[in-house]
Amino acid sequence: MKRLSILAILLLAGCTRDQQPLTTFIPRPAPDDPTPAGIAYLCDGRKEVSVVYAKNRASVTMDGRTWRMEYQPTDGGFRYVDTANEWVGRDELASLRESGTARPIAFNCRPLRRTT
């Protein structure tokens, strides 16, 4: 009976589906690329941030609010800022935060899909 239980557990374990990753690698365009490119990001707390990059600018939208930000050169990663907020990150990880305090608005944002 014990062998049968172990066999049943092993068979059930083999029937589970592999989970697909929630995010995928989507490269950001170069800051000076004039062609608009949109990317939707999924952040902690299931928040979604949509960003359209074009010619040293980024339009960052979350919860129906849009910030138009300018590219700022940085040693590593990327940084777009306006008077109150910044969209910053490195590789596939980004955050939307207040400029002065660095208080996160949306964090651990990873690319989800292209929007344009």
C-alpha cells in the first residue's frame, strides 16, 4: 500500500504544467532612437507601467497618469526624469520613484510585452 501511495504521488507530480515566466526579455531602444517604442512593465504588487521611448524621452504611464521624462546619462543602466519623478533601472529591472526622496511608486518592474 505504501508503494502504491508513493507511485501515485510521483505520477501526479509528473502531470503538473511548467509555469511560464511572467516577464520576458524585451530590449529598450537606444535613448537617441527617434522611432517610438512602447513596452509594458509588470511591477511588484501586480502594478503595470507603460513606457513609450523616443528620441531621449520617455512617456511613463501608470494608473491613468502620464509623466513625460527626459533622458539623463548615467554610468550604468538608464534614467529618465521630470520635475517630480524618475524612471530608472538597469538591464531588465526598473522603478518609478519620486526624484527627491527616491520613494518608490512602482518597483521591481520587468518587461511584459511590447505596446507599439
